[in-house]
Amino acid sequence: MTTVPPPEGAGLRRARDLLTPDARAIAERPEATERGYLDLLAGDLESTGATQDLMTTSLVPAIYERYWRPALARVAKGLTGPGMAEEVRIARLLLGLSPGDVVLDVACGPGNFSREFARAVGDAGLVIGIDASRTMLERGVAELVPAGPSREPGRHAGEETGPGGRREPDSNLALIRGDATELPFRDATFDAVCCFAALHLFADPFAGLDQMRRVLRPGGRIALMTSIRRQVTPPPLKPIVERVSGMRMFEGEEIVRALQERGFANIRQRLAGVVQFVGGRLPEE
């Protein structure tokens, strides 16, 4: 039986216009979108450890949004830390999203935050979620529904269909498989960049920050949620934790200083357990 690929949405077509010429050439290949997302990687990226390996399995993506991510976040943030709905609110506040914004969600997983951002920017805006995990993105495609404000009253998520009952793809949301430390987008492309619960898993997190800075327009905003070493992680244990888990534990002011060095101002930092939320804004030209 021949498998019919999912219809390509306007979101993917719009995303192509933001790519570098080299990435655009890959994106034009017919097989690049056969899974419903835009695949720009020829192979798998080198793993940084056990935590990242779990993200490429079939089990974790299936339970990530409802069980895995909330449970791990609760352990990391503590009982009094913000829940998942509050995380989304924090991200949106740090990003200052408005209708028409173009947003990049780095290490988007199955796109749970990407979908919320798409609702905030509306049909005139565009949200691109990028991740290196095929299984995460496949899960995201399965969950993908139009996220703009044009949903008919009384119609629930997942009910948007076109002729013949086929679900219509999003016009303001696209998922891309790519490398967060070599983002495939042109310079000064996005109004806002988000990277929640992932920077500490990057092989080179500061190269990732360089790339996020590069693709932001003047006045662009960044929102990060990542690790921070608190008193509960004694210095002698830090390299052991990092080596076993593949997760980097950033020092108290390390991310704040990194953003300052890259030209960000109005930097805000909020701590919860061994997690930090950090946001900043580039100056207008």
C-alpha cells in the first residue's frame, strides 16, 4: 500500500522563505517534507548523553507533553515552582509576543510551546519549531492543529478539517528538523527566540546562544529555561552529574553574563529549584 504524505501547510511554505540558500536547496527536495515536517539533517547529531538519548526513543515523545516533561520539571523546580501552564505564561511574557511576530522555538520537542506561541501571534505571525529528534517531531505533526485565532467557535483542537474530512495543516506553524547550534535561517529573521528545557543538553550551549543571537532582529527578545547549580548541587558533584546525565549545570550568573556579552539588555532572571528562567532584549537600531 502506498503511503500518502500529509498535506504541506502554508506554515512550511512560509518557513522556506526564512532559510539560508544552502538550507533552502535541501528543503526543495521532495523527500524533505514527506513526514509532515521539514527535514534538513542528513543523519543524526552526536548524542551528549543519556538524557538526550531518551528524547530520540519512541516512548518518551509519546508521553513527553502530558507526563514526562511535567514530572521532570516538577522535580527540578521544586513543589513551589511554576507548573507547565505557568511556564508557558513566563515564556510569553519574556518574549513579549504580539500578533504578527515571527518566533523560533529552539529544541521544540513535540511542539507544545510552539502551538501556544502560534495562538499568540495569530494568522499574520509565524512560529517555527526546530528539533533534532525525528520521533519528537513525528509526535508534533500528529498533534499539529491550526493554532491561529481563526478557529471556529465551539470547535475543539484537532477538529479542523478540509474537503473530504482531511485535517488542514497550520498556516502559521512549521516544524523543522535541524541543528540548534547551526540554525538554518538567515540573519535577523525572528522577532523572538525561545529555548526552554534544552540549552543544558547542547554539546556547545554557547554556540547555540550565538546562533539565537544571529537570527534575531534588532529589538528581538530571547527566553531561556535551563539548569542552574544551586546549593543542593555541591561543586564536587557537578562534573559527575554532568557526565552521567549529559546535562550541563550552569553557574549562577553564567547565562546572564553570556546574554550580556552578546548584546542583550533588560535581562531578567527567575530561579526555581535547579532551574532558571532568563529573558533579554536586543537594542533597537
